[in-house]
Amino acid sequence: MADFSLHANLIEKYLGKESSTFTAEDIIKYVSDNQIEIINFRYAAQDGRLKTLSFYIYDKSYLSHILTYGERVDGSSLFSFIEAGSSDLYVIPRYKTAFVNPFSEIPAIDILCSFYTNEGKPLESAPEYILHKAHRYFKQKTGMTFKALGELEFYVIAPKDNNFLPTNQKGYHESAPFIKFNDFRNHAMQLISQCGGKIKYGHSEVGAFQDDEFIYEQHEIEFLPVPVEDTADQILIGKWVLRNLAYQYGINVSFAPKITVGKAGSGLHIHMLAEKYGKNQMLENNQLSSTARRMIAGILSYADAITAFGNTTPLSFMRLVPHQEAPTSICWGDRNRSVLIRVPLGWTTHEAMIEHANPYITLDNYTLPEKQTIELRSPDGTADVYALLAAIVVAAAQGFEMPNALDLAEKLYVNVNIHKEECQDKVKYLGHLPASCHEAAICLENKKTPFIESGVFPEGSINSIIKQLKEYDDKELRQTLSNNPELLQQLVKQFLNYR
């Protein structure tokens, strides 16, 4: 029998079963045995924010009814493309996402939901379903499962403390007393895990500074690879937990890509891998596999268009500038933080390092873990994470359709820091990411075909994204802001808590 004693998800621990197998009866049992009074339906709408519909449970039959049939909502208030005259949608709970709400004063369980039309069909343009279609498309094209994880970077913003002075831009992996909010981040990790998030680790990041009023301290929570639909759910819940916990602490958190000039920006790096029959396909004989290279080629071919999904405000393009450890050129490399797609250090050495660190032990069977990923470094926290991941998955699938994918991957490989002056000869042969929302919109307009013809994105959804980006009218904004720091701060205030 499986041991659930260390499981963080409170419902999994109580029931002794994985969340992926939850049923309505399991949730009813937990509600009955633990005096749960509220069920919250949660769902992401067009703005990428988490919405709530709350039910007070007064008897078992009512609980069973809502868990079986869901409820109606006003789709026209959630999606701009739905007319008020025929706006009703169903929201149907996905049991595997159920978790105990850690913030509710009244004991509550929250469940993520999917949208369905009046005909009982999935809403084609709903964020969650778009991502589901992308994963289905990838499986059809490759025969493999797409797994991903997010690196959720954020700033803690707190009132200035005259007894504490952060070390400017030296916060990476810092410990107390030289960093102030490690305990807050660890508390958030505890709650995210209880809500079903699979967390790899957390740490403080480079960004650390203060102004006349506030301390700014950058942190990161990195998740573990899971099927890509679950990746989006976990990032959405993670941001929700961080914001609610910050409110309790009397501080603020921001996922904005840029806080001020000359300080580290925050990204939402996405790691990914393809898996077949439960085995990671990113390595062959301890070298990067053709599968991985095809995925890289596909993503790089559509990287400029992907910024329309992953960098969705003018502030995003204040981060994507040279010499800030953020990518600007379309290329990839091993262990290289100046490139767009990085291949992180993998566990490819057969040296049993654990034996060297602990010379009094000997391992009888030392095998290498299958942990290799590739990392896209351009997205940031302004992204609608469902649409972003769907776009990445579709682009990766294109690498298996392109006859020249492996040649393209070889051509775009770099093994130098492309931000250094002596490496500029390499840069001039590479493509570049857009410098504004307007430019990103044009790139998507020019490369929208696979996103639509794959059956993943409705054409109206793509056109809506293009329209919204163009409405910022920021074509010359980067140049304007370079000479106007006050205007940048106005932009920061506008988008500090965008998503």
C-alpha cells in the first residue's frame, strides 16, 4: 500500500490516494469528515486571472448535485467575444484539482473548472481547453507527452526597514540576515504544495535594492515537470497563493517583468521535455537527442511570435534588453544564460558524486536520473500561462514537421556570451526578439498559420491578441523610456499587478 504520510496535499493525505484519481465521492467524504462548509469553483477567463464562484453546502444531495452538474455563469462578463444575448456557459469541476483553501476563514475546498457551451461541448476559446488541444496536437504529431515546469520569479515589496539594508543586486541564493523574506517564500511554498503544486525548490534571486519608501527583494519558486496542462494550473494557483499570503503579511508581491531601470527583471522561464512510455526523450547516449533539437528548432522558428503570448505589456520589453541576463537574440546553447533557449546542466556524469561527498558510503547501483530539460527564457509573469504554454507546445511540434529542423538547430547554436563585445560577429547572423508589443503583434500576424491550422487556437483568439497588443501603441516606447525614467515608473505602477 502506498505511503501518503509525506504528501503535502491535505486531501491526498487524508484519502490515501493520488489527486489524479479523485472522484465526486472522494470529495464528498472529505467534506463530510472535515466539516467543510464552502465549495469554491475556480477558473481562468480571458484576462488570465483566477475567478471564483462560491457555494455554501447545506446538505449532501446539494453537494453531489454541484459536483456532478456544475453551474451556469455569464460568459459575456468573462470573455469579450461572447455576446450578452447568448452568454450562458457551464463551469464543470475537474476533481483532480481539488484542494483545501488555506486562506478561507470558513473551511472551504477549491476546485478548478472547465468551460462548456450550451450544447455541452468544451468552449473552444477557453484558456484551459486551448492548452488541452495543444497537448493533444503534440501527442498526435510525435507520439509523446509534453511535460513542463515554470520558474516563477517575483519581487517582494515591503516598507523600508531602517535596521535592514539589502545588498544591491547581490541577492542570489542569499540567507538571513542578509535577505529578509526567505520565511515568507517558504511559507508560500508550503501552501502551494498543500494546494497541489509540485515544487522543486525556492530561493532568493539577484534583485535586491531599496528606495526612499520600500525594500525590493526578488525570489523564485521553481516547480517540477508535470503534464503541461497541470503546469499552467500550478503556476496560476502559485501566483494566487503568493498574492493572498502577501496580503496577510502586509506586503506586496509583483510578477512584473521590470521594477526599475538597471535592476534585475523577473521572468517566467519555462522548462520542457518530451516523454514516451514514461521515459524522458531529451537525451541519447548522454547527448542532447534529435527529439530535443527538433523541439528547439520549432520553438526558435516561432520565438518572435511566441512573445505575443509570453510578453504581453509594454513593460515586458523593458526586460528584454541586452546585458540584463534576459534574451534578445534567437539562438540556443548549453548552460548559457545569454541565449533564448538554454540547455541546463544535466545529470550526465557517471561519477557518483554523492560517494565523494560522503566517503563512508558506497552505492551498489548508481544510475543517472532522467532530468534533462530545455529552458525558454523569454516569457514573463504578464503571460496568460495557458495561452503561452499552448503556443510553445504548438511551436515545438512544428520541429517534427520541418525537414531542415536539425540543420537549423545546428546553425542557431552558440557557445559564447553573445552580449560581450568580442562576440558581436556571431550576433549579426541571428534573428532578434521583438522590441515592443506592436512588433510582437506583427510577428504573430505573420506566423499565425500553425497556431490556427493545428486546430488549437480559434482565429478569433489570435486576432484578439494581435489587436490588444497593437492598442498599446508602443512602437517607439523603448527609445522614449531610455531618456525618461519617470515615464518608466508610471508604466511600472500601471502593470505592477497586471496578472
